[in-house]
Amino acid sequence: MIELLKRGFLRKNNSLTIKENFSKINIQNTEDIEKIKEEIEAINLVFEKFKKKFDFLILICLISLFINIFLLIYLIFFLL
């Protein structure tokens, strides 16, 4: 987490950087910094969970696509 703060961004694909966020937020004490770190960690966890679920859905769709293509080929060549 500290490495992300040092680099100044959440993810390569994210256009809004932490530096921009810090410039918009008036940080007055270390409690604010801790709150921001916790929020960033929560956002990262949500992204990771969503990514895993999304990858699984893509895998299911690809398997379904291959099964449908195989059945179509079977119908065309063997039943006609």
C-alpha cells in the first residue's frame, strides 16, 4: 500500500491519481491519512473480487461457446 502511495497512483488504468485526490482533500492530521489508506485498500479489494468473478464469467462463456460450435458442426455434418 505504501508503495502505491509513493508511486502516486492506484492502477495503471485509473486516470485519477492519488496525488490528484490528495490535492483535493485538505489533510489536517495523520488520522485523515489513515482513513484515506483504509479507503484505498477497500477499493483495491473490491477491484480484485470483481476481477476474479469477471474472469470466471468469461471462462464460462467461452466454454459455452465451444460447446455450441461443436453441436452446430455435429448437426450440419452428421444429421444432414
